[in-house]
Amino acid sequence: MRNSWWLGRAGGGALAAVLMLCPALALAQMDEATLNSRLLDIREQSRFVPDKALAELLTLAPQVAGKSPYTRAELMIQISASRMRMGDNAGALAGAEQVIAYGRSLKDDVIVAKGMLNKVYVLFDKAEVDAAHHLAFVAEKLAMTTTNAALRTQATITAGQSYAEQGNFPQALVKLQQALDLSRTVRDDPAMLAAALNALTELYTQMKEYDKASDCLDELLAETEKLHSPGRMAMAKTTEYGLAIDSGQPKRALRALLYNLELVRKLGAERMVGATLVNLSDSYLKQGDYPRAAQYALEALRVTQRSNDESTAGVAHANLGQAYLWMGRIAEGKQHYEAGMARYERENNKPYLQAALREYGEALERSGDMAGAVSAYHRERELSNELFEKQRQKSVLELQEKYETEKKQRQIELLRRENQLKGAEIDNRRLQQRIWWLLALVFALASVMIGMLYRKVRNANARLEEKNLELKAQSTLDPLTSLYNRRHFQEFMRGFKPQDKPRPDIEKRVERHDDIVGALFLLDVDHFKHINDTYGHAAGDAVLKMIAENLRIALRETDMIVRWGGEEFLAFLPASPRHGLDDIARRILTGISSQAIRYQEHEISVNVSVGFSPFPLSAGGTPLPWERAVNLIDMALYMAKSHGRNRAYGVRGFANFERTSMEAIEQDLELAWREGFVDLSVVSGDAAPAALTPAAAA
């Protein structure tokens, strides 16, 4: 994993007493313009060498006596920010609260919003991420009521980065594009444009929009060059590294990092040195040079201990853990990786946590720890589904909002026309008193207008009904594959009643050839992340569409096919012969693996892993709810992945259930199977089906 900063995030009790000192304490009073210019310079210095910045800020404290509230507030903010960057979060938080209280006492929204943003950055540094995000949105709302262009830009950048950390990329993109437009209007703070470009480049990189990120980076480097700031250039080079490493340019990425390390070491910027070392370890991980990756990660940990930078230390732990796993040092690797992910979880940075879990699972799988890999994949899939579901809900809400807006616009237009009609009628009544012969014409015109309005209302209602039907389809179908979505399936299953009660012999290993059952199939695309990373998201979308089409061919029209989330699909078959479920699984596997996607100049082969079972599935004579059945086939799916992929594992039933429990089976399906409590079958994508026994697998 690599490290990045919140580039839009700028920046105690004893300070208040200093600020209240009389002007007599100032030995050589600066004029306010000079003082504000100096504070702006120190703000930049604070980002890189906060200890030196803090010392100079404290010497300037007597100078602010008698100056404007904005100058006094800026000094308080910069002292708080410097303390935060030195690891004194308690002092930094107290300083931020002091700024907010000072602004409220003056009823000055600019000062209050600046204090809130300062507090956001401290909360984030303390890993109180939910509180930080909430306050960021409040601060942005307040800042946008002011006319301060620099504050509005800073607040919008912070809100955009908050949305990105929540995984809400569409809303983050809207905010950061707004911030870029705002930054071009700022005249007294040239660094704002660089901050907005930096944040937007990082977001495009996260979204894998590499062409847009590259265009944005070119402008960022040009604008940063104008600032003549080694620290800002180091930030820009870090962003260049992120884009280069993610878009498959390892040599460019390494050049950017080595240049960056030279810059930050000359500056003496400890936190930036630590972050650059972490990124170097990430670069060598991607090149397969694991000893050197571990070396840089260890050096980064030593630096972060001195600078109290817990966030960068978390990334260093994750990188060191991955290097150790590749080097065969399994126990040490897992210990460090878990320490790194604990920090991601505290920060609630879901996109980073999801990527870390995916890399963790792959590293554990290659090192032979299949149980650990399955656990990591489960955690990553749950997070992926959460982000996928949130995005789907957001799209539906946006569509609803769009339709409501159009409806209101139509109503406003109708009222406007009605008002025009009423005005015309008043004029007509006046004309009646003078010219009787025009009365018939006036009534005729009025009738025509009423008829036209009636037809328009009727047409508007018809269009509204059409839009409502479209909205219903949007809430039912996945827009990419036109399959049913998870929400529709969940609503269907809440009202679904099996036609026949399950018989006790379902638990036995004897199969009746005339036994008609329902069935559930869950499949996941193998190495889907590799497809996205190698060929781009458009290729990934083409793969998902191909799989959807193959499922329509392999299954019947009466079967319900669902895009379950991300690269997962679920199929519910209401009636199938029990003995034919393995054949259906084989048909799905071979149907997909036999197809190849032509994308640009590439031919992409795709396999899937499948978990399946009859439904309803009975345990101890009691039918399992559909949610638990899906959980079981999900575990079977990940057994298929850990045992080689391109295969299907089916849960056929249970045995000796009186000696175990459903909870124990759900805790570890593979162990329950090995102990003889679960009857599984396996279907290979390139071999004939065979009953799976513990002895055979061993």
C-alpha cells in the first residue's frame, strides 16, 4: 500500500493569554499586511517542518495584539496545525476549539468555518474519522455562505476528500471539480490552485481514470513550479508516483519517489520522509523486490516513531507484512499486516481498506495459508458489497430527485400559464364593457387555451407515469447487466414460500432421481481485479456483461439471475432435479470459460468460482432461512477459490447433525466437512464431476 496526504487540509489555552497582551509588549510592531504575509509563509513551512514553524509563530504572538480578528484567528489556527503535525493532538484540538469559540463570540462565520476545518484535520489525525467527515460537511456548508474565496475552496476540497474516503467517488468528483473552479478565482493564496489540482489528480487515480489524472497532473506540476516551494513540489511528486505506479509505469514512479526523498530530506520534513519511504517500499513490493521493500518499510517505521505519524506507520506495517509474507515469514507478516489494517479500520478509509484486504488475501493464498486467505476475501467482499450497495442506492436517489425536480418544473410552468390565462380573462372582462362583438372571440380563445392546457397536463401526467415506470425498473434492475439487483431478490425472497416442505431425507446422502428442489448458485469472477488493473474498468464491464449473457443461456427463463454485487452473481432456480445440480454448475463453468472477450487489441479469458446448494436446505429437520443458505454457498465458493478456482463446490446436505450445530458449521465449513458433518460435491471447470471426500482432498 502507498501513503498519501490530505493535501487540502491546511491548517492552546495559553495562546489566548498571549493574544490579549497589550501593544506595549510588541518590540517592533509589523504592519498588518506584512504580518499576514509572514503568517502565509509560515503556514507553508508548518506543513514540512512544524517544530520550526511553531517556534516562529510563538515569537509573533505579541505582534497580533491590536490587529484584526482575522489575523489573530489565523495565528491561532497555524499554532494548532503545527502542534497537530508534531503529534500534539490534544493541544491542537484545544487550539481549534478556541478558534471556533472566538469566531462565535464575534458572530463571524469565516472564523468559525476556519476553526471547524482546523478541527476536522485534528480529528482525522486522531483517527476519529466519522466525526471528521461530519464536521467537514458542516464546515463546507457554513463556508459557502461567506464571500471568502480561499475558505470556500479549502472547505470544498476537504468535503470532496471526505466523500472519497467514504468511497463515494461520484460526489467526491463533483466537489473537487467545484473546488478547482473556485481555486482559479483565489488571488491572495496561489497554493489553493495546486491543492485543488493535487486532490483531483489523486481522485482520478483512485477511480482509475488515468488519462484525466495525467492531464490534471501536468497542470499541477506546472502550477507547483510557479510556487518555488520544495515542499509543494514534494507533494506533487508524491501524487505523480501514485498515478505512475497505478497506471503501470514503475520506472517513472521510482524516479518521482527518489527525487521526492531528496527534496524532503533537504527540508528536514520528518513526516514527509516517512511517507516517501513507505511509498518506496510499496514500489519495490510491486516490482517483486521483497527484501528491499521490507528495508524501506522498517526505515519508515523508525521515522514515524520520531514524528508520531500513526497513519503513515499503519501503511508501513501493511507493506512490511506483505513483504514478510512473500519472504515466507508468515507469522511476522500477518502480525504487521493486521497492525496496518487496524489503522485503516480506525480511519474508516474504506477504499484503502478494501485494497489492503484484497492484497492480504492474495499474499496469504500464495504463502499457503488458505484459511487466512478465505477470511481476508470474506472481509473484502463484505466491504465491496457495502460500497456497491451504497452506490446503487445513491444512483436511485439521484434519479428520484431528478424526476421530482422535473415534476416541480412542470408544475411551475403550468401555474405560470394559468396565471397568464387569469390575466387574459381580466383583460377580456374590461373589453366586454367596450366592445361586445369581441366577446365571442375572447371566449373562443379562452376555450382553446384551456383545451391546450388540458392536453399539456394530460401529456405531462403520461410522461410522469413513464418516468415512474423507468424509476421502478432502475430500482429493480442492475443498469450494467440488465439482471435483477440484490434489492429485488431480497424483496422477492421475503414473500417466497416453497411449494413443498423439505423432507427429512434431504439430510441423507441418498439422492432421489425424482426429487425436485429449488437451488441457489453464487459465482464470483476469478482474478477480476487483475482484469481491471491490466485492461481497465471498461474491459471489466465487458466481462460482467458476457457472464450475464452466458447465465441467461445456461439457465431457464423461469430462473432468477441477480447481480449480487461487484463481480458476484446469484441465481435462484425454483425447480430442478436434485441429481442435476452438478450438471447445472458444470454448464455455468464451461459456458463462461469457453468464451473469450475481445477488448481493443487483447483477448481476455475468464473463469468463475461457484458455490451452490439445493433450496430449501434442511439442517436437523429445520429448513434454513435463505440468508443462511446464501452464507453457506458463499463459504463453499471461497473453498472453490482456495482449492484452485474455475470450479464449483456444492453443499448437498448434512450428516450427524446431532453432534454439531449450524453455528459451528458456519464458523468453518471446510473443517465441518473434514469432520464428516457436511456432504459436499465438487465440479471442475475442466474435468468430470466427482463427489468430494476429505480423503480425496487431502
